[in-house]
Amino acid sequence: MRVLFMCTANSCRSILSEALFNQLAPVGFEAVSAGSFPKGQVLPRSLTTLQQAGISIAGLHSKGNDAFEGNPPDIVITVCDKAAGETCPVYFGPALKAHWGLEDPSEVTGDEAAIDAAFRATLAHIQQRCQAFLDLPFDSLSRDELKTALDRIGVL
């Protein structure tokens, strides 16, 4: 199962989600990320936060959703409100879509400790949701039941 985490810039929340999901995921599950208007670079603090948590940053880079035109995802999860309101590209076809809105830690102001805390809190929130996703009984869920479960996870 291929899961695409989308946000607008693909520099923070979707990158954190991709890396953490892949750390937790069993064989047969893969996360990728993209942005509707990619920034072209990952925020350094996103990478530092992942490294401090012991999560691999290998291969992470900011990209647009057109990177998956030839290999569309099974599930698209938007993690920012701006991306949630955008139309998914037609080549995503029958992918299930869900919204797991997250506050943008890169917009937090204050000292370094406050900003670091915001990034760590966002990563913890992502971990909670990814674990709930991976704990789903995929073999026994219909498409509609999976969609309902994904939507429920988005409000955790």
C-alpha cells in the first residue's frame, strides 16, 4: 500500500509524515510525500528533528505531486488545510483521500526551545496517527470502512 502525504510546500509536515511512516511501516507499506506548490527544499529543522528522533532522512526531498504521475498512491492524506482544499490530480484516480490537518511548526515564533518543542510535538502527533493507521485491520475493512477509519484518525 502506497500512502502519499501532501501539503503545500512539501518542506515540513508532509516530509515528517513520510519519514516517520516509513520508519514504523511493515513490509508492503510505503509512504511518499509531495507538495502542490513545492518549495524545492526541505526545511533544515525538519531534517534535524527527524535525526534527533533517530529517523532516517535518506532520500527526503521536496517535490511536486507530478512526481507520482506514473505510480499513483493508494491513499492521499493531506496534512495542511491549504492542500486539503485543493483538487487532487486526475491521475491519482481512485485513491482514497483523507485530511489529517496539522499546525505548521515552522510558523511558530519564539526562542529556539519553543520552535524545537513545536517540531517535536508535531512529530509526536504524526506518530500517533501513523500508528493508528498501521493498527487498522486492513484485511477486514471495505473501502468505505477504510475511508471512515482514515477520517477518524484525522481528528486524533
